[in-house]
Amino acid sequence: MSVRKLAFFAVSFCAAAAASQLRLFPQRDLVLLGALAVALMVAAALTLKKRTVRLRAVLILAGAGAGLLWCAGFDRAVYGPAAALDGETVWLEATVIDWPKETDYGDISVTVEADCGGLFPVSAVMYAHESYAGLRPGDRIGTVAGCELARFRHGEEVTYYTAKGVFLIVEAYGDMDIHRPEQVPLRYRPALLTRALQQGIDRVFADPVNAGLARALVAGDKDGLTDQLDQDLRRTGLSHVVVVSGMHLSILIWTVTSLLGPYRRRSAAVGFALVLLVMAMAGNTPSVVRAGVLQIFLLTGPLLGRRRDSLTTLSLALMLLLMANPYAAANISLQLSFGAVLGQYLLGMPIQRWALARLSLPRGRTVPARAWRGLGRFLSATLASTLSAQVFTVPLCAWYFGTISLISPVANLLVLWAVTPAFIGGLLAGVAGNLLPALGQLIALPVSLLLDWMRLVVTALARVPFACLTTGSVYYVAWLVFLYVLIALGLLWRGPRRALVPVCGAACTLCAAMLCTALTFRAGPLTAAVLDVGQGSSAVLRLGGAVVMVDCGGDSYQNPGDVAADYLSDQGVGRVDLLVLTHYHDDHANGIPRLLERVEAGALAVPDVEPDSPLRAEILALAEERGIPVRFIREDVRLTGGGDLSLTLFAPFARGETNEEGLTVLATAGDFDLLITGDMDGEVEQLLLDQAQLPDLELLVAGHHGSKYSTTQALLDALRPEEAVISVGADNLYGHPAPETLDRLESAGVRVWRTDCNGTVTLRMP
């Protein structure tokens, strides 16, 4: 049987496992469906006459049956014991398998393998008091713990934890019994090596930003990356550079084989050991395991006299991953990783040949000719790798993250050449940092230059207009769908201009999508967008030709300043005429510094309160640095535009709590009135009603994220809003929006929009 035939079994196994995790059929029916697939396999083996058809049918049905039965067995052996502890408080014994990490709430989280009474230990994330930050991999612990299934959070099913193999969330109570073995077990020692490598890198790189980038590049540890750099990598499509993946392992294996020479067995043995070590040091995450298994198969093939078959290798690697944890099918990084490799396998070489054919590289053996050929091959290979990987990853990024990076091919061309020397140099510097720090510092000098170049390119390209689009515009979504129709037509086209037609069509329709998005934003006298920034608030108002932003803060996975800048960029807006800050709390203002880095601001309007606020000092310093005039609102201000457009800023109505000291914003366009009250509570709302002449509202941005103390009945009775938007984060700790607030809005006949349910909410005055 040829190697390729194994792909039929592996692909079928993976499809069955993925279908079970996508809940395409009830979990209780897995055994029945698996048995049915096996029965059909037997029937196919007995009835089909043609040998090739019979073999393929048997392999496909056998793979499907095995996948379904395997998932059923996994649920019983691993998930079942975890489910039995859901909602229970028990004495739990476990082994620490990773280093503790500080959380935003003053405690620590650590990954453990918990003894749950089943055949296998269950991976769990344990939260404990900060005094246990000294735990290390290999420690045996015992504690009273409250257990909750990781598959369900706040009553809703999630895949974030289970896709990583974590099935329990554990809260440790009281004292913890800790037993530290004299010798750390062998399986936990890679975690010690990882920590030593990270500490070595921190020791030899003078610039902490470069140290963080080197740690991410070498060990996949993104904790040291600044939020700004992390978001810039995402916008430029270079996030894969700081995730240990096939590219990093390929670099490592290439280096080893180059040093060892043409000795297959020795190179393969050392390669196996290094791949397994790197997998363990990176935490055996799905993308790392995928890359490691692929490398092992590639090293094994020549030893067995088998020619390389990428599709079979890829499918077998995925099958092994899903055997280890079927829930990994929902892992986003795994999907992106396999999508990229599949795209490179299917389209990489055709694109590279097409690019080389059009470069017309010079022939000859002269040094300039060889140099030009080498450069041409590098450029064509990089372009082919980037474009082919994006064929499958762009739809996934659009679906999961709502982003479409247009600058990615350029960014990869400018950066990827530096990844190999930076990776190898960073690895050597980190090792030397623990053994010979002076040597490590010497190695770190040229590596720092490469890292500086990468940061420079990423930062510059991330600020290019339309570098990254979002799916917030229906026109960009339609363009993306049309793009893939064009790609399909281009693959089927056999004419002389096979590539020219889809490329021109894609460019023209993209320009049309940008134009339609910008015109839609500017249509009518008023557009109001309440952005999805998690538990926070940020609103964009367009009054005639002026753009006003009210607040920019939140706790979304993106910096709220990036969320706001991305939205404005989508609309073709590079300047905000007025930036209004209601008050200086993080959930209303922590994105302002990032926003001012990416978007010009004509003026800044702020309340003259909270003089000791560090965030206030940072924002005012940035405004002074960029020459942005600041207006402190101590009394009501009314700004008028053309026709019947106006913006009124109400000064704080009370002194006391900072929520009571905020600005209130009223935007008016003809008969359309919109009110933003910030975080004011019911008492201050009454002061607003007593002291200000307010019209009936068409739109109310509900105060304090839907708190029960805001958006009172008195406010609703007086202003009678037709629609309300609640800017709130999913699973927030405050219970927002409060049921009482939702009941009041419903009783008042107000149509309610929520950013946690509806995403960014945009309303336009017709």
C-alpha cells in the first residue's frame, strides 16, 4: 500500500473527530455512529468489486469509525472524571506542570494535572493565593478546591480551555500541602530549561522590548511583548513569527543537518531529540505538536526509503493530535497552523514557479548573476509562502478575529529574511546568558539589530492606511467572498491572462468596497457607532463633516485604541476633530494613548477633575507632545456645525466620586438626539434632568455599562429614548447589564442593543 493511501484513513478520522466536536450530532450517539461506520466498512469490503474503490472505501469508513469511537472513549476516560467534579468542593491532589503566572486580580494561576479518579490525570487551571507563586513544575500539591468544568463558563459552552486540553477550572481554598521532590521528574525538566532560556535572554539583551521579542521568537513566550507590538504584529500578519511553529523547527533542523553534514541517521537522531525537546519546552501546544510531528515524519521518511508526501504527513500529524485530545479540533492556532501548511502544500510551488517565470532572472555564473538569482528565488519563495498560507488563514482570521491584513505580503518580504538569524542568534544568546553572560551579551548585539529592524518594519507598516481591514463593514465581507470566487475562477482559467484577470478584479472590487464603506459612513447628517471594546466605552460620532470620539477604554483582547483606530481606518478617517473624555477611569480612557499614536486629533475636551490620576497625566503629556490643544470643561459648552447640527458638553454636575465628575455629551442633528452619560448614577442623572434642558432622545448610550444604579426610571420617563446601546463586556465581573436595567428599558418600550451580543453597533440618521 502506498503512503498516500494512509491519507484516506487519517483525513476520515480527523473529519469524524472534528464533526463530533462541532456538535454535528449528539455526543451520546458517537458509539452507535462509530459502529455503523464499521458495519458499512465490512459491507464495502465484501461487496465492492473494484480493488481501488474497495480499498479507499474501507479506509475512509474505517477512519470515520475509528474517529467516532475514539472520541467516545476519550470522553469516558478523560472528560467523564472531570465532569464528575463539576460544582464540587473536594480535596484535590495534583502535580504542577508549568510555572505560575500572576493574574490581574492579585492571585496566581498555574496549570496542573489533577488526580480525578480516572485512568488518566486531568489537566486543570488552578487559581491560588499569590503566596504560592513559588510553585514549580514537578511539585505535588494537595488542597481543598472548588471545581468547575472548563467547557462551560457562566452557563455558556466555550472551547478556549478544552481545545488546549484543559478540562477543569480549580479554585484553591485555604492552606496547600506541597511536596517538592528531590529530583524533578524528567518529563517536567523541559519547563525548567524554558525558564532558564528565558532568564538568559533577559540577562543579555539590554533593551527589555528586544528581550521580550527575542523570548517570543525563540520560546513562543509572548508575555514579554508590549501590547503595542503584539497588535502591530497582528495587523501586519506577522503573529506567526512569535509563535513556535514549523518555521522555527525547520530553521532548527536545517541548522543541525548543516552542521552534521550528510549523515542521515545521525542527523535524524539529533533532530528527533531536538524536536521533542522544543515541543516540551513550548508546552506541547497544538500548533507546536503539529509542527513537531511534521518534522519527525520528514526526518523519518528518508530513513525508511519513503518519498515525501506532504498531504499524508499533514493528515497523520493532525490525526495524532486529535487522538491526544479530540477537543483540539476547535483550537484556533491549530486551525491557522494547518490551514497555512495546507495552503503552502497546494499552492506554494505553483505560485513560486509563476513568480520566477516573470522575474526573468539572468543566466550565467558570474557573481552578480548568481546574486540576482538568489535574491529572485528568495523573493519568489517568500511571496509564494505568504500568499499560499493566506489562502486558508485569511478566512479564519476574518471569522475569529474580524481582521483582514492587506499589508501581510509586504511585511513578510521585509521581515522573514531576518527571522532565521534572529532565531538562531537569540537561542545561542539565551544559552550563553546562563553559562557565559559576557559571550551572551556579545551575541545579543547583532541580534538586537535584527530585532530593531523587525520592530521598525512592523511599527511602520501597521500605521499604513488600510494595512488591515475589519469585517465590521459588510462591503469588506462581500469583497472577501468575491475574492475567493475570483481565486476559484483563476484556478479554472486556462487563458493567457490567467492571473491578470483575478488580480485586477480583486484590486478594483477592493477599491469599490473601500469607497462604499466611506460613503456609507458619511451618508446623512449623523452617524453614531458604539464600538465593541469589551467592558468599557468608546463611541464615534460623525456630525456633518466633523468626526467626534467620546471615550476610548475597555478590556477587549485588543487595545481599545486599536479597536477605535481600526474602525476609523475602515471608514477612511485618519483624523478625529474632537476627542472627548468623560472621565479618567481605565474603562473609558486606557485606549487614549494608543489611539493618539495612530490617529490625529484636532482637539481634546476633558473634565478638570482627578488631578492625581496617572492616566490623566499621561494623556495630557501626550497631547502636549503632539501639539493637541486641550480644553478643560468647567461649564457647559455648545458647539455648532452647519445647519442644525450641534454638540453639547455638559460640565460635571457633582463633586465626589469620579463617576459623578464626568462629562455628559448631547449630539443633535435636526430631530435626532443622542445622549452619552458616561458612568453617572441615578442621583447625578437627576441633577442632569434638573439643570439641563434635554429633548426627547432617539438614542441613549446607557450609563455605566447597564448598571442597576444608572438609566433610572426617572431618566427614561423624562427623555423617552427610542433606542439604547449598552457598551458592556461578555462575562464581566460586575453582572452588567443588570436585570433591573434591562427590565426598565423593556417596560419603557426601548429597543436595546448590546456590544457583547451585537458587536459594534452603528446607527445612522436617515
